[in-house]
Amino acid sequence: MNIEGRRVLITGANRGLGRTLALAFAKAGAREVFAGARTTEDIEKFNSEAAALGAAITPLKLDVTIDAEVEAAARLGTIDILEKDAGRAGYVYRPEIGF
């Protein structure tokens, strides 16, 4: 896949695979990487990290469960690659099976 010169939007880029992919897309020559994160703290951390690396990453507030934030992301213009990494893990303790 040709990444060079592309505009990329990644949901759930505040940590884990999403964060790694945002950095990898920037390193691979993406023109602009929009990195969606849920909290202001995550955005500030990403801003610092991207600036230190000289990466073309624009962190943005994006919680996919909030319509207004999804609508704001839709106004970014043409996106060539969408990487959907947003998600939440939920666990239920079940004593009858030991976890």
C-alpha cells in the first residue's frame, strides 16, 4: 500500500496499536495523520511526542461515542485511509469459572 502523500485518520490513537500505527503512518510518509484521542491529556501527550519526532501528526479530540466529535472529524476533508482502532474493553468477573 502506498502511504506517501496520503491523509490518514486513526480512531483510538491515544495508546496501543492506534498510537503505534499513527507513528508508523507518519514515518512511512503520510502527508498528514489525524490521531483521534478521547482526552485532553492524551492529545497533549501526543502533541509532545509528535513534535519531538518531527512527525506530521495532528492529534484531535475524537470519542466515537460522541456525535459532535464524529461530525467534527467528518469535516476534515478528504481522508485517504481510515484506521478504526477505537474500542473499549469490558470484563465481567464470573466466580463460577474463576475469572
